Amino acid sequence: MDKITIIVPCYNEQEVIDMFYPAVQEHLSKIPDCKFNYIFVNDGSRDATLEKLRAISAAHDDVTYLSLSRNFGKESAMMAGIDYADGDAVIIMDADLQHPPETVAEMVKWWREGYDDVCGKRVDRAGETWLKRTCANIFYAVMKKFSTSYEMQRDVGDFRLLDRRCIEALKLMRENQRFTKGLFTWVGYHKKEIPFEVRPRAAGTTTWNFLALFNLAMKGMTSFTTAPLRLMTFLGITVSCGAMLYMLFVLAMALLYGDPVAGYPTLLTVMLFLGGTQLLALGIIGEYLGQIFHESKHRPIYLIDEIDGERMIYVPHRVPTERNTHPR
Ligand code: UDP
Ligand code: MG
């Protein structure tokens, strides 16, 4: 009998959370030889999500909930779930039922055939705006160009089944600035992409906005490749060489012909161009510096306030699998 843990990060999901368990369980109970348990991670919701989770976990033996001490973001919430999962595999699903539970059976099938990471691949981005789609295209194109050692999977999100091997590998990566999508790719192992259609949210509203996505993209870029820094070096070299040639040209013109050209427009354009490039380069360096700043503090990825009604206190320097928290 296989045991699979379903991890569900929840942030302000009071409208949908009651629907989740019955809707998913209906499909999972049909999968033979497999026992499922659920870990709901309450990511510092400000609504009644936690109360609802308490009720759900009280009503069902196979449901556990972790409640984080504040909103840490989906990436950290997923990690909390992964740390506490005890199954032979985990499946990460959104609370809003956008990830169709009927796909799980297929995921389990491929896992049993030996794949370690069975990921759901979105077949349509229909529900998304033109802007979001275009930005996603640019992001994937840039990442593909820059990251030479491994390729970022396209249109693949967090909806996936991960074997214990992947889970243990992910647990080794305790970085604070988490870009889980990249981490999944970094881990490697045998991946299988299976198509699924993203449903509209069952209820409630999405917490993602353009700024959040931009931030995520920047995080992805800076935590997985230093290529932008290299690019700036090339730009610097190119501009310097260009400037050198132009200088020679101007000098020659002045010496040979005593060229009396007024330099104002040229000077201004060159100065603005150089100023812009320098600011851009500084910005890029700043992004990386920010990453170093955050990582150097070695803060925990999340803090747990409560597990199944027990108030928790964080004990540092223990391996998370041995429960780095204990009842107060
Ligand atoms: N989520 C979370 N913490 C956050 C934001 C979102 O745990 O800070 C959860 C949310 O409850 C949902 C999942 O992450 O289960 C996906 O969020 P959402 O549906 O808002 O994003 P979208 O599906 O629009 O990308
Ligand atoms: Mg959603």
C-alpha cells in the first residue's frame, strides 16, 4: 500500500476550503492500493481559514494542518508542508480547486512506473490576460537563454507529484529566497509532464497580481543564474570599445580638419546613455546583493504557530524531519 501526502497551501481561502476535501477525496478514494493523507498549511490567513481547517482536521483522521506564525508566501508554505509530509510521495495542490483532482490518478500511475517528479503541464493559458501570457513568454525565453546547465520547465507549476527522493533533496535546500519552480528543476531525477487544464477558481480571489509575478520572475532570475551580471560585463566592454573608437575619430577630426562641431547633443546623448547603462548595471548588482543579504541571515523559512491544535515553539538546529518544533 502506497502512502501519498497531499500538501495544500492556503491563504485566505475561507470560501473554498470546505469544498476542497470532499471534492478531492471523491477522486482519490477511487485510486487502488493507495492511502492518502492531507497536510493543509495555513499561511497566516486573515479570514476564517484556520477555524475551518481546525474543523476539517477534527472531522477527518487523515487531515493535519500546520498554521504558520504569519503570511510567509506560498513558496515557504509549500516547504513547511514538504518538511512535515510523511508519505512515500507528495502531491502539491492549490486550495482553490484549480488543479483538477482527477489528474491525480494519472500522476500516481506514472509514479508507479518509476517517475520521481510527475508535473502537471498547463495546456491552455486561456483564463489569463494577454499581458500575463506575454510576460510569461518573455520570462521563459530569457531563462532558457541564460540558464545553460538545466532547462526551466515551461507552463509547469507547483501542481505535481514528488517522490521521497525529490522531497529529501528539496529539504536540503534551505534558502530563504525560494523559487520552488527552479528548485524542482535543479533537483533533476526522472520527470514526466502530464497535461491538465487549469480550472477557474472555485471561489474567492487570487492573491497574485502583476507586481507579485514580476517579483517572482526577478527572484527566479537572480537565484538561478548570474548571466545578467555577465551580460553587464559584455555591455561594459562593448560600450567602452565603442567609446574608444569614437574618441579616436573625434580626435582625428579635430586634429586633421579642426572640426568645430558643437558638441552639446552628442555629449548629452552619450552621457544619458552611459548614465542609464550604469544605473541598470547597479540595479542588477543590487538584486544579487539583496539575495546575499537575505540569505546571509540564515533565518528559518517559516515559523509554525500551531499543529493540529498544539501551540508550537521553534527549536533551532534540528533537522526538520525530526520535527524542529515541539509543543510548548
Ligand atoms: N497561497 C499561499 N500563500 C500566499 C498566497 C497564496 O499559501 O501568500 C496559496 C493559495 O491559498 C492557493 C495557492 O497558494 O492555494 C495559489 O494561490 P492563488 O490561487 O491565489 O494563485 P493563482 O492560482 O492565481 O496563481
Ligand atoms: Mg489559484
